[in-house]
Amino acid sequence: MKNDDPITTVQLTQIRQEFEPLVGLRITWLALPEIALLGFEPSQLAVIVNTLLDAALPQIKMLASSPENRERLESIRLEKAPRSIGEREAYPDYIHKSGFRFELKGLFVDNSELGLKRPPTRREPSARIKDNITMADVHPSEDILLMAAVQLRQTEQFCYPVIIDIGLFPMVDCIKARDERMLRLGGRWNGKVPQCVKKTSIEKFLKGESLIKGYSDLFCQVAI
């Protein structure tokens, strides 16, 4: 599988079928009392839940609530990818028994039925691909973006994260789309650092005026 051929739709469909037992899975390692929800904004819970998801997936069989589910989940053999000691943000996140490599992005889906502390203005969901992942890092025939949609669901007096859907996308396509969007909006790569147009300079860019390299019109982004 180590070649430059892109991942096919057929391959993605087959892997999606293998990961189907994840949908509907309740992550019991986090239980929030219903009365505590008013202290949390959805964005705060998104950080907690996505961090939990990242830690739980390599140990997914431990989350099975019945022998039947345990047997199904044991077939999903995801392991943390090897990385240097102390390196937390290495790429990719996981390797699979099939040889495919996965980068995980959690998508927290707000549950309007729960009494969370919601801000007066709607927050834009964010699932950005970090700038330290470039085309040079991606194996087109092996790398997949695994998007897991997670929502808090209430069971009796407690609320648990539940995986409600998953999506699989060729990583090379995601990186290309990210970079093309940045360039289309006037950004550029400065070595391995992405620079994007400041809001105060966007009018200049839209008029077709040249942008100054550095911090006058462009600023460095941690993630895009």
C-alpha cells in the first residue's frame, strides 16, 4: 500500500463498515450530572469530550457495555502511532491493523435538549488541521482523516458522550483544500509557517493591492 495512489471510495466504504460499531457507542468514562450542565458552555465541553475521545479510541474495547459489544469493538484495532518521547502533537494520531494511518478530529454536536450555559452569540464549530501537517507528511495511499461526531446524551440523571456519526476522508484531499483556501484568501506559506491576511488588511487584499510580508498585513497562524 506504500505508493502515491490516492485512497479510493471503495476503500473508504470498506473501512467505514469496519468502524460502524463506533456509532452509538456511549463513552462511560465521563458522566456529568444533569444539574451541573448550567456551569458549562458547549465549547468548554467540546474540549473535554474531544480530549477524552482521543484517549479512549486506542482502548475502545474497554468501553464495551456488554460481551456482545465487546466482541464487536475488539475488531477495531486502532493503536497510537509511534512518536518521540514527550511529543504530544505528532502526526498521525493512529495506525490501524490494515496499515492505514488516521488523524482524528472530534466534532462536538450541541444537544439543544440539555440545559447548558449557552453564550448569547453562536460559536463557529472548529475542527482545524494543524499547520505542522503538510503535504510532505502525508502518505496519499494510507492517510485518512477520521471525523467523529460526539454529542452529550442523557441517561437517567447523568449525561454521557455518545458517538453519533463518523466520517472518513482522504487526508491528502483535506490538506489540499486547506492550503488552497488559505492561498485564495491571500495567505501564503513562509517556509513551514502559514501566514494569513489580517482582518484589518482584508479590504486591501480584496482591492487587489499588494500585501506586505511580515506582520503588517499578514500574521502567523498556529493552525489553519
